[in-house]
Amino acid sequence: MSEVILKGLKKVYDNKVTAVHDVNLHIADKEFIVLVGPSGCGKSTTLRMVAGLEEISEGELYIDGKLCNDVEPKDRDIAMVFQSYALYPHMTVYENMAFALKLKKVPKDQIDKKVREVAQILDITQYLERRPKALSGGQRQRVAIGRAMVRDPKVFLMDEPLSNLDAKLRNQMRAEIIKLRQRINTTFMYVTHDQTEAMTLGDRIVIMKDGYVNQIGAPQDLFNKPVNLFVAGFIGMPVMNFFYNSKLLQEGGKYYAEIKGVKFELSEFQQKALSANGQKPCEIVAGIRPNYLSVGSGDLKAKIEVNEMMGAEVHLHANCQGDEVVMVIPTVGLKVDVSQGAEVSFNTKPELIQLFDKESGNNLIWYDEVSARENHPVSKCYKF
Amino acid sequence: MDNWQLYLLLLIPVIITVIYKYIPMYGIQIAFRDFKATRGYAGSEFVGLEWFERFFSAPTFGRMMKNTVLLSLYSLLWSFPIPIVLSLCINQLRFHRYKRVVQTVLYAPHFISTMVICGMIRIFLSPSGGLINLLLGSQVDFLTQSNAFRTIYIASGIWQDAGWGCIIYLATLSNIDTTLYEAAKVDGASVFQRIMNVDVPALLPMAILMFIMSAGSLMNVGFEKVWLLQTDLNKATSDVIAVYVYQQGIENAKYSYSTAVGLFNTAINLILLFIVNKISSKASDVDFI
């Protein structure tokens, strides 16, 4: 059992700046959790508090059931992979990997066995006698992971480990981490600012902004059930389209979303959820993912400003009465004129429309007040 | 000439170096001539290695060589590691204000002139009320004791320059990626182990460079300080080549002779520089020359 529990974790620096506000998180044994958010959102600080590299200002941290607030990093049974690899430049790959075990006074033959075993898993055996400067970025990252692996830690902490790699290598390493995770099967805490990494790696994702947790959930939940505008805009590529000055209407006992003067009768589920929440008609921001817009028919109109040909699909950047809209259209069977300056009609399915309160930015359907109040915001559950 | 401004800036130090370092080399020829100011450099009589022979056969040659080499060698052995240790200690200080105060206190003696330093040393070592004698409860006139001269010279040198010498090491330490310390912390390294496994290896190339540079001036014992601390009773250990050059060249106006002695000194330094560089490059893969 190596669960990690963060109870009201807070970080206040000496200059009174609060970097992390009251984070509550329960990471289950062998779970892969990803902390994601823009720069300065407090994700790395949270990870560093778990690692013991930052003092915890308030709250409690439990690793494997043990209160670890004042426990030295070496005694927390964790291993960390850093963004800059943090390999000792004067040591060989072998020495780098063996260093922690050497400090623990593990017998030499055991160190050798462990290092070679891990090197084989990571396919770096041929580099064991090299110094880090003689390795490529990807190889260095493998060594950094190997250094963490040899310790058999209860919790694996990774602070943006792929950020220094180029796009191709990043994709490759991401796949390797997924395989590695299946192989070593321990608890992972992974920090990234890249939502693709978060979506592909995490069992659950924690989205942070300005030191606050905005939503915790499975990748698909975050994509389909974002609790607020920030989460909706952060997850998904290209980002969700937002139609400002939209309205939620209620006519004849039914809810409608009015976007740019076009009325959409909401789906049965949406009707039930809004009714359950006692939702009154109001001004909203309507959110629709670029892939959920179909071009060629419909009452919504937009003028194409930029046309990005991506091969299998084309990304259209259009202007819809003052709001910028991005549409992702498959190129196969494309019959509509999508040249720059052309006007296109587009449509969507009502169940794919996300409804956000204009004032608070909270999702009218998925925002759960109880979990938000307790600082572990998750999407609301419905039992109809 | 895209970057002519940079070349223009470079021109200034180049001109200064040529004027003050290269043009005077023309005067080295007087080491091989019997220089007479009225005849000029080229017009003075060529005497070959006569001045060198005279220096090697001087009765004080052996003593001067021994004193110069020993004083330099001991200075190097004691003064070289202390700034490194000091910088490692200062680097561990976490309170920035305290760190700055410590650094300023350590740098300060460097800005005191040698003349004043020597005056202070004389006061500290005075047999009547000097600080050292008060601490030891003795009344010894240390400057009249030839066996105390090297210790006085080296210890005061450390006091004056160790703080200043550690600046370059502190700059090197400040460039170390802080995640290395964090990684070491997570790996379970103690403070001492972090110093030995992160700081010291990072300092090594700079330390070797500084060692080569120091070794290259092994024979250059500071003339002023020795001259100012020298007494008739400590000459057995304080008689060094630099003072001899000054005495012969300035006091006795033997320009050719003192130039020959100085040239000999420089040649030895150059040889030492290459030897040390060769040894250190073999030992550490770092080659600076």
C-alpha cells in the first residue's frame, strides 16, 4: 500500500505569497495522478511539498499512512525525476544510478545487479560507462528515470520530465512511461503543463490554476464534464469554442440554449440535470469543442479567416459574429468551400453544448458545489 | 564587419596589452648587453650570458632560490585550498543578508594596501603589547626570528586574500543547477555528501585553472611585502629573488644584471606553467593551455 493523502496542503512563502491553497487529494495505491496547469499554478510546488523539497506551511501529508510533514526527503521512500534530469555530471551513468543505493550502504553486488537490471529495462546498458554529457536528451531522461527506479520507491514523483525533449522524442518517451508504469506498477505523481501528456498518462488528472485545484477527475471526465470555463478551455486541443452572450432559455417547461440567435433544444439528460439543479434562465457562455461542429448545414454562420490544412483534417479559424470559432473538419469527402474569406454554415448536436454561467464561469450541469467547497472539485454525479 | 562595435571595444585592451606588455619586451635584450643609457639598447655592448653567470655564482644565489621556491610553494599549498573551503562554507549559508555580511568582512582586507597591511602586521607582532603576544602571553619579537618569517608571510597572505580569492569559486558554485542538490537530497545525501558530490566536482575545473595560474607565478614572490617585513635578523628566510632584483636594479642601478635575474625568474615560471598544465590535464582531462 503506497497511497498518498494531501489534507489541506498549503504553501505560503516568506514574502506572504500563497503558492498553493488548501489542496485536498487522495491518491490511491498504484494510481497514476497527473497535476496539470499553466505556469505558476502551484503544481510543481505541490509535488515538491510531497517530495520534501518545500516546507509545508499548513495541512498534512501522509505517505503510506505515515504523517510525513517533517520527514526528510530520503526517509519518505520516494524517488523524483526532474525536468532538467539533474544527473551528476562528473559521474558515469552507472554511478548516477548507483548513487542513492551507495548512500544507503547497499552491498556492491546488489547495487550492480539492480543497476544492470534497470538499465536493461530502459535499454541503456550500452551507456553505463558514459558521462551524462555524452548522452542525448532522451538517453539522459532514461538515466534519470533509471536512477529513480533502482530505489524501488513507494511513490514516483516526476516534475515535467519530458519538457526538455523535442516533440517527436516526447511522444516516444510518453509511450515508454506508459509501458514503464505497467511494468513497475507503483504510485505516480506526475507534473506537466502539457494537457496531451496529462490526458494520455493519468488515471486521474488534477487541474490547477493560481494555486487552487479546479477539478480532479479521469481524463474523459475532464474532457466531457468540465466544471468551469478554465478546465473546459485547458483540456482539449484545439481548445473549446466559447460563444459569449449566449442565453439559457426555459419555454414550455423545456430548456433551450440560444447561441448567436439560434435556439437549440437541449437533450433529455441536460433537461433533467438543469431541472434537478433548479436552474433558472440566465445569460451563459456556451462551449462547443471544435470537433463537435459540422460544416455545411445549420443556422449558425461564420466567415473563414484562416484555413490550416493538417492532412487528414483541416482546421478552420472563423469569425462568428465577433466570437472566434475553430472547426476541425475531415478532409475526406469535403465538399464545402473552406477557402479564406468564404462564409460557412455550421451546426452542432445540443447534447455536445457545455453551458457555463456567465458570472461565475461554472458549468451549469457539472459543477458540484459540495466537492468544490471541500477543495477536491469533481464533476457532479446524477442519479435519475 | 557586422560587429565593428565589438572589434572597436576589443581594440582598446589589445592596444594596452601591446604598449605595456609587448613593446617593453624589446628592453629584455639588455639582459645580454652591458647597458649604458647614453648608448641606448641596441648600442650597448653585447655580453652574452655574463650577467646570468654572475647571478648563478653569487654567494646568495642558493639561499635566494631556496627561499623563493619555499616561500612560493608553501604559499601555494596553504593559500590555494583555503578559498575553496571558504567558498564551500559560504555557499552553505542560507540567510542572504548574513551571507553578504560574511563575504564583505572577508573581502575587506584585500583592499588594504600592502604598506598598511605590513604596518598592521608589525603592530600585531610587536613584543610590547602586540595582539599575538598578548594572546600567547609572551614577549617574542617574531619579525627578528627567521623561522617565523614564512608563517607570518603566508598567514597574513591568507588573511588578506582568501576572501577575495573565493569570489571566483562562489561564482562557479552559483552556476550549479539547484536541482542537483535536490536530487542529492532525495537520494539521501547529507550536507557533506552534497558538498563532495555536487560542489567539489563543479569546482574542480576552476580550481585546476587557478592552480595552473598560481603555479605559473611560483617564483613571483611579492617583492613589496617581503621588503617591508624584512629585517636583518630574518634574512636567512626572507632573502628572495624579487628583493634582490629591486636592490640591484633600483638601488644599485645595475639594470642589465637585474633584468637578467628577472628574465631567469620568468623563464622558470614559464617552464613550471607548462609542467603543471601537462600534469593536471593528464590527471583531470582539463587542458587550459
